[in-house]
Amino acid sequence: MPVGGKPGSMELSGERTGIGRPSREGWRRYGVAAAAVTATAVTGARAVDADSAWYAALRKPSWQPPPWAFGAVWTPLYASIAWAAGHALGRTTTRRERTALAASLAVNLSLNAGWNWLFFARRSPVAGLADTLLLDLSNADLLRRTGRTDRAAARALIPYAAWCAFATALNASIARRNT
């Protein structure tokens, strides 16, 4: 049964407008979250050149996933970030809480896209490592803030945080092997 106990009512972002109709504000939050995540993915992807001679020449650990795995992993992770953000923002109870959660998400997505520019465009595994360490801290903050508002949304972010931690280890290994 949906929160509020009305059978058949549709809930989106914690707001109901009646049977089967999500509120405009609910749709707007999911749309803004999806647009922010899409902008992050596109901005980050513009910097990646995994076919470059520079990247091919890097010494990488044997446990690095194959190139196709990154797209296969990031696509559902980005979808889960968008869903979690839209859902959690709708569950906030104060403007202050909503603003803090949105700011935490904005910092997180900036660090997410920034890694590609530091690692690939600047060709700096060390700068990429610094960014991904900050991203891990940002993930912890985002999980904490989201968990205070919406535990289901926080659980949806756990695979993202776990993948970023793995990416940090991978980036650290590449930086160590190539400096």
C-alpha cells in the first residue's frame, strides 16, 4: 500500500495527486535529476579517449575489466543515481534539507564528470586519483544525506559507491605503475 494508505494512489517523490496521477512537482524532480545525471555522463564521456596511444601505453593491472564493461556498468549506475536523487529529493521535509541534498548531488556529479577530464584529457592518473578519492568522500556524504531522507534511495546508491571505490583502487594501481 502506498504511503498515506490510499489504495490505487500513485506516489512519486512523496507527493500524490490522486489515483494514478503523480504530481507535476514529482515528475519535475525526477526530470531534473535525470537531466543532471545525463549531463554528467555526456560531459564526462566527451573527455574519454580509450583508444588513444597514451592510454594504450599505460601499464594497467591484470584485474582491470575489459573496455566494454565500463559502459555496461555505468549505464545502470547512472540510472540508479537519477532515480535515487529524484526519489530522495521528493522525500525531503524542509527546504534546507532539499537544498543540502541537491548541493551534495551537484558536487558528486561534478567530481564524477571531472575524473574523465583529469585522467584522460589531462592525461594524469595522479590527478584522476585525487579526484576519485574526493568522489569517494562525496559518495559517503551523499549516502549519509540520502539515508536520512530516504533509505530506499540510499540503498540504490550503494552499487555506485562500491563501483567508485573499485575505480579508485584501479586508478591508484594505474598511477603507481605509471609514475
